[in-house]
Amino acid sequence: MNRRVVALALASGLAASGCARSTTATPLDRGVDTEKVAPSQARQLVLDEPQSGEIVCEEGFCQQWYRMDVPRPGTLRIEATSSVADPPTARIVLHDGLGNVLARKNNQHGHPLEIAYPWVEGNVAAILVQCGKGRFPYSLTARLE
């Protein structure tokens, strides 16, 4: 399946039902596996309203998708924090409404999970939270400045 078909499938899922969630392990840099996503399982993220979540991953990489409406241009700031002293490898990935990766950040070497992205167009964003094997409780916040 080519990338354009995958992007169109993801865009349809984003527009129709709020993004996607996959409960199966996937490599970090692979695109969306359209056979393993369930669009109705994405969580809605609202600007300036922190949302708690937890990923418990037994093997490979596990993920949770979020859908967010972005009403206007500005700097979109996304932050995931965790109370775990030694969290597993984790990352956040910002996508536009067509499934294109716009920015990503991982917590390797103690880096915070923060993205600041100049949002210029489109009104739907998708955020992917991924982690490797282990327990990753987190709080996810998005702000538009």
C-alpha cells in the first residue's frame, strides 16, 4: 500500500472519528499500519486541559493516539510528563490532519517530552504517545500561543 493511500485512510479516520489508537507493538519510525488501527479508540485532547493516561507495554512499542482541534494559527506546544523516576523510552509525535509527521521528541538522555511547532493551517492535529517495554503513566497537555 503506498503512502498516499495510507495518508488518505488516516485523514478519513481523523476527520470522521477522531484519530486512531493501536494496541499492537510497532517500530518507532514506521507509518500507520491501516490493518491495526481503530479510529474510534482515539482520545480527544482539548487545548489547555491536561489529560492523564498510562501505557503498559509488555513488548516492543505501544501507543495511544489523541485527536485535537486547533482553531487558529500559532505556536502549538505539546508536553508529556511522567511521575515515574526511570520511565521507559517514550516519545510524542505531532501529525497534521493528513497523517504527515510534523515534529517528534523522545525522552532519551533525560530530554523532556516537549514539542513547540509553528501551526499555520488546518484545524485537526493528531498526537501519538509511544513507549517501549514498561509502564509509562503520563499527563499530556497542549497549548496554543
